Amino acid sequence: MPLQRDTLVNQAYAHLLEIIGAMQPGKNKLPSEEALSKTLGVSRPTIRDVLKRLSKDGYITTIHGIGTFGHPSMLAMKGRIDINADFFKLLQGQYDNVAVENIYHGVQRSSKSFCQAFNRQPQDVYSMLWNYTEAGQSAIMGAYEFPLDIIRSLPAPQEKYIDLIKFSQNCLFHRIAYCTMRLGAIQSAQISKQFGLNENTILLNIKEIIYDIRDCPVGYASCYIHPQKVQLTMAVQFNS
């Protein structure tokens, strides 16, 4: 049975990542589409799909009339939040023993930050506190809040979600689509204690507004990052 198109693209993508990773600065020009097609044993349309994905992820730059160039330095970057906003997967890229647990979930009064973000008065919200750990030690804490009027079905007491997509599929009126992030720094004696740090430690704080497929804001999150355990990076591409 022939491989599915998605499988071929994923395999070719992985092979090209290996090729790019072995490149040296100044010797990073990729072969033509035709040559790559023959080398990897896939069609040129498949190669084009792979190159589009590599370009989107920042691993190649194509300049018309000059060629396509691989960027091995991009592959060396860990914790790229510009292509992966999933904290669990980001930590997996840096550590082996990674886990996440929902240590609190239920209805409670909204935070001051939630009220400011949604321009609402204090109200009851559905809240979840996620703890991302490395070797059993807290590395990221994420506090999520959702207005009750966007919730189709409140989770049962035994239901502890650690996946926002699944949470939105099962509990919200509409699936979530994306989030915006605002970076800042904050002091929190409570979170610092959870991290095993001095209570005066400055923590990276990411405030998220979560939007659904209608482009309506439906959730708020405040995430705290352990400054010594977690590396977050971002790559910015120049238009060619």
C-alpha cells in the first residue's frame, strides 16, 4: 500500500532537517527541487510542500534566482515559542522527564488580571492551574480562566484537562484557535516557593488571551516561567 501524502511529507521533512543540521555556515545551499526529489524518492509536489513548511518554520530561506539555503543555527535553538506555544512540547525539547498535571480546577472568583484583560467586573470563572514539571520539579505554572458564559458543559469533578484543544472541544461552545502572548516580569512569593526559589526572584510572566474560531476572546492565562529551568527563544525572519 502506498504511503499517504502526509506521511511522505513528514518523512521528507525529517530527512531534510537532518541534511540541514549537518550543514556548515557558508556551505548551506540546498540542491534543486529536482535533485531533492530524486535523493529522497518523492515527487516534486511533495518536495514543494516540505520546502514551504521548512520556510514557515524558519529553517530555510529561498531567494528567487539564487537558490534555497538551510539554516543549521535555527535547528540548534531550543524552546522556540514562535513555532510551538505548547509548554509541554517545549520542555520535552529540553528535558527527558517532563510531565504536566492539573492541580486545581473548578469555579472561583476571577483574578484582577482577568478583569482587566476582558474589561469585565469580578465574576465567577472556570479556573485551572497546570503544573509543568521536569524530573518532578516545577518548571512552568499556568493559571487559566474561562468565563462561565462561554462554557457549554462544565467538566465533571474527576475530569482534569491538560490539553486546551480537548478542553474546548468537550466543554466550550466553540473550539479555540489561537492565543496572543504578552511577555513581562513579575515577583510572586507563592510561585517562587513552588519553584523552590527565593521569594524575591524575578520570574518571566506570559499573559495570554485565548481566542476561539470565531475570533472571539474566550480565555485568559497567566503563566510563570522558572528562570533557571526553562529556555524560551524566538526567531524572526527577514523578508527575502
